[in-house]
Amino acid sequence: MRRAAAVLLALAPQAWGASPAPVLSQEHRHPSGAFTFRVPDGWTVRGGERPGTVEASAGVLIVRFVWQKADLGVDIAHTTCMLERPVPGQPSEAQTSYEYDFLSGTVGDRQVLDSAFKIQYDAPIRGHKEWRQRNLTVIGQGETLCVVSFAPKAEAKKSRPLMDAIATSVIFPPPPAR
């Protein structure tokens, strides 16, 4: 299971061809100890406003990790994670168009759902009205993890390799021996 990142990355459609892999030099452990993730130098990692939430960001790019010690069921968890917004508490009245929706698979004994969509807000968020959002939901071993990445539409194409690399850098510790 140590190579979960490579398996998660394979679930998502990739459109950037031979772009060099981004360097994710900084490893961070979620406060629960449930997983680690990686970000490049210069990114800020901080606890979120809600328990179990950690956010990594640089400029207007955001990757949010929302973890719970509960198996909520992959469909319910994924739908809930799709309600995440770049700014917590942002109203959900936005126009949404899907790039792809509910691609599924497994990583070891964990289920994964993946969706990506574009959202247009009425009011700017961090100076932008149009955003790309990707949601990876991972369920298993009594845990739910949503990895939600946000990029303004103007930054989305060039930042996609980096954002997807961060979102899929998650590594879960091996399950306890039985």
C-alpha cells in the first residue's frame, strides 16, 4: 500500500502528456496520523477551520484534506466533499459543469471516487469567479478522506499536473497485522 499515490493518480484522466513530474519535497503527516501527503517547497500547510481538516496552499492554489474516523459510505462521502468550496462557508449557489464525474476504483482495500468540475461564482473568491475543483474521496478501514483541490480557471491548466500530484501524494500506513 506504500505506493497508493501512483494508483490514485492512474484513476484520473491526464491531459498534460510529457510534462515533468512536479517536485513534492515536503512531507506532512495529518494530525490524526492516518496518512501523509506531499507538497512543494514554499507551500503553506495549516489546520483547517473544522476538525480533521488540513489545507495546503500557495497563492490562489488550494488542496484541502478532509479526514474523518468513520466510514461514511463512498457515495455519501463523495457527494458531501463535492460541496467543499475554496472559502469555507461560501454559498453553494454557483453554476457547475462537470469535466468528469464519479470515476471509481480501488486502492488496496479502499474505495475511491474521483470527480472534476468547473464552478462559476457570482462574486469573486480570492479575485476569481471561475474555478476548477477536483474531488478524490477515499473510503476504507473505518476512515473517510476527501482530497479537494481548487484552482482558478486562469491557473487550472498550467497548475493541473502539480495539483493532481499533491492530491494523489497521499500515503496511508499499512494496515495492522492480523
